[in-house]
Amino acid sequence: MDVARNRPVSARFLPAIILALAVLPCSCATNPVTGKSQFMFVSEQEEVAQGQQLYPSATQMSEGATPHKEIQDLVTAVGNKMARSSERPNLPWEFNVVDANEPNAYALPGGKISFTRGLLARLDSEDEVAAVLGHEIGHVTARHSAAAQSRETLMGAALGVGGAVLGATGTTGAGAITAAGQLGASLLTTRYSRDQERQADELGMRYMTAAGYNPRGFVQVMEVLLAASQKEPSKWEALFASHPMTSERVATAKERLASTYAKYQDRPMTTAAFARAVAPIKAEVPAFALADEGKKLVAAKQLAPASEKFERAVKMAPDSPILNALWADTLFDLGNYPRAEEASSRAPGLYIGRAVNGASNWRLRRYPQAIASLDEADKLVPGTLLVSYVRGRAYEDSGDRRAAAGEYAKVAQGTKGQGEAGGYAVQKLREWGYAQ
């Protein structure tokens, strides 16, 4: 982010999530699945609190909830049906579909589960959706995610992302959202052991069968994932980093299907309702493939061709919030603030969209509009350093030095005064008499 020379300030960023979670000593708790005592970092109450606090920001980090209501409703209905048949039916379960194009699914503590469009687009039945959700529900009911996470680990990693994006020279220009996004996504996805994966497989097949689905859907998903991991490992890296895939897991699922669940194999697969609900996601596959190409070009700092890719993607899916936000972000980096403001206005519910809109309006000297958009971004993902920095610039340029100093104090502290943004903040605080 080159503020000293007044070159265009990049809007490429990833939010640093501020986690206000209590530090708890290890204590014994009864595992709801096994009935055995185990050491836990958090109680169920804190586990629920973690999930409730992380989920909105996790959704934003996963490129926002998809706007397609029918598939959102279907995934929620399937998830709730299986959660009711689990050992923890009274958790405040939530399910959503996010617009990340990487094939993945993840569970946060306390029953908060997300399913990416990139994985949904590769499935063919509601039963396969149930298999994926059942597996994630299994991680929650067995408290795998709660057992693996502590406040210090999450807080340190999240703040590290914030520091990387605003504090380090060279990571705030074009492509920072790509690099930081990969790091940030890893914070949201617990890396499970093979034993935990085996247990989640067993639970997932049990839950989906109890909810009335055909357990063949579980085997079909496992076969799809294993084949994909062998054919295109890079596309499935995030999923297999957190959910290790082995041929042994597939063989075990087949054995269970042939024995424990043999009598349920004749259930009809639920395909028609799923095909209708997922149709908009599958229709947008070419547009999101173009956007993936655009992201690679951004990472290589080839902004003009990246912008062309994003523009073509938007023309194919004009109502997509994330595609408009990605295009707006690149337009901003190219210095085309009017078009960046226009494109970002079509992503009103996205942190990225609101932040780019605020930055664009700041560059266009529309300070009230800039601050309003940045305030909205701050509500979507509270406490990010980039929003504080740009909002500080908008306040400063509008003549409100006191408000600007408050924002710069956050940036100076969060970056430890490093990088050009941190250095600029410290310089202004000293110049105005707020710091030595």
C-alpha cells in the first residue's frame, strides 16, 4: 500500500478477525458421541460462543453467502434434518452455501457449517449433499473442532493475517487478497486427524441414513473426492489439507454400505429437487472459472488482463456479488475509481464490496459516502486494519483530524508501525501531537 508516494492504494486485503473468546484451562468433559471423558479447551457454552462469533466473518472470508435462495434453503433443510437425529440436536445449528469456488466444506464449533459452491457444483443428488453435511455434523457432535481450537491459536493467526496485509511491504499491493485469502481460509478449517475423519465418516453415514437418505450417496461422494484428489490435486488442496482423503476411507464406506446399511440401498435418490436448486450454481461454473483465471493473473500482478477476465465473468453472471466485488477490486488497483465504485455498489452485502466502495469514494473525494461504506464493512467484519486505515484517510481529508487519529491509532498498534500504512499512521499521530 503505497501511501507515501500517493500512488493508488490497493484494496486487496483479507480481514483480521478479532476473536473475543475467554481463555480457558483444559478441563474434562464427556464426549456426547462416545460417552467417554476427554480433555477439552472449551466448555459447550464457550464452544457455541466461538461459532456464533466466527461464523459471520468466516462467511465473508469465504466470499460471502451465495445469493441463490433455493440452494441455500435446500442445504439448510438437509442439514437441520440430520442435526435433529444427532447426539446434539439442541445446538444452534446453522448451514449456508458460500461463493468460494474452491471445493470445500467446513464446520466451526457449536454447529456452524458452510458448503462451498465449488463443491456443490460437482454433486448430483441431495443424498450426496447429505453425505457431506453429515460428515461435518459428525465433526461437531464429536467435538473435534472444539477440541482442536484454542483462543491463543486463533487470535495469533488472525492477527498475523492482519499484520501481513497491512504491515508488510510488498503484501499490500495487487494480489494480496489471493495470498492472504489462502492463509485466512486455513484459519477457518480445522485440520482433522485420520482417526477423527474415520469417526466423522461413520457418524455422517449414520445421520444421513437416519434422516431418510440413501447411504449410497456417501460412497458416491467419497469416490468423487478420491478421484478428484488424484486427477487435480491443486484444486482440492484446501479440502484435503483439512480432510485427509485415503483409499482406506472409501473402502470402509463401501463395507458399511454392504453390511450395516445394506437394506437402505434401495431408497430412491433425491435428484430432481436438487437439480432444480443447484441449477443456478452450475450455470455460473464458466463465469467462476474465468474469475479463477483472473485471480491467478492478479497474483502475477497482471492487472489489466485480470480485469478483462473479471469483466467477462460479470457479463456472464451480472448479479453475482463476489464477481462484481473482485472486478471492482482490480479496477481500483488500476486507478479506475469511478468504475470501481460502480461495480462495488453491486456487492452491498460483502465486506470486500463495501471496503472497495469506501476506498473508491475516498479517492473520488466523496468523504461521507466513503465513511458510510467503510462503516458497513466494519459491521460485516469488525476491527479490520484496512478499514481503519482508509477510514482514517477519509476523515483526515475531510478535515476531521480527531476521528482520523482514532483510526490511525488502531493501525499503528496493529501493524506495530511497520510498512507504509503503519508508518503513515505513526507519522500523523506524531505530527498531530498524539504520540511521541
